[in-house]
Amino acid sequence: GKMKRVVTGFDDKGKSVFLSQAKPGVTYESEYIRWTELWSSYPDDTLPIDPPSGPKREAVNDSVFPSVGKSIFRILEFFPGTFDPSKLSEQELDEMKSSLPGLLDHVEDDDAEMHATGSIDYGVILSGRINLELDEGEVAELGPGDVWIQNGTRHAWRVEEKCTMAVVLVGVDRKS
């Protein structure tokens, strides 16, 4: 797509400026998903962020799932099909592990698409349709303009047609 990421910050006089306006790079792509990390914040951030771009804000860093107090902003494009890591070659698995660290740690043996995270996630469907499935097989159908809030619950995304979503994940403590 033609997505442009616009990032603001401050100049040395404290005035607001554009730090960058550019197409973000794709973090990972396969037949199932195109994953674009856009930005992240850290628990010790203060404004103005110094240095302005901070640690590599668009990099996945240690994990695709945020640690407590960290937030991550990404665009996910899902393509029809069922994700099955057992069908991936060693090379494909290695690429996924290095591009999306921590992702496969959350994959369940009996259903690779079912997972739960230590985060509260906010999402909006930009285009296409997708089904959000929970523990007992309950399903919510989501389409353009629909929003969802995932409170650390076990879930799966079932893709009928190409679907693009914007997601913000906020790392929180999990007590149980």
C-alpha cells in the first residue's frame, strides 16, 4: 500500500517539528500475513523523547508482545488460509523467529492460531473481514470501521478474505 508514517517531535527551541514522513518498512511477510511495526513506547519515556527517535521505535526489539508499560503500534494484513507452523521449512521458521521474536512461544500445539498475550490490545479494521474467535468457539465478525478491545483473552483470528487492521498493544501485568 501507500501508507505514510508521519512522526512529530521537537526542535532545539522546543517547537513542534516533523521528525520524519516516510513509508514504513515491512517487518515480516509470508503467504499468511504482512506485518508492519510502526512505533513503540517504553515505560521510562518522558516528553520530549530524547533522543527524538528513541531506541529503534519501529523495531520489534526483544518480543512482538510488549513488556509491562511498553506499547506497540502495528499494521497487520491477514491473507486467507490457516497458519500452520508445522508446514514451514527450517528457513521459514528461522526467518519468522528472527523477524517476529516471541511470536511462536505463544503458539498452541492443537491450534496454532489460538493465543493469549500479557497485553490490552486496541484494534480497528481498516479493510476486509475477519472473525475473532474465543475459547468456547464464540465468534464476532469484524469488518471495516469495527473496533475491538482484547483484554488479554485467549483468541484466534480466522481469515475469510484479506483483512487489514491497525493495532496498539499495551503491556500489563497478568495476575492469573
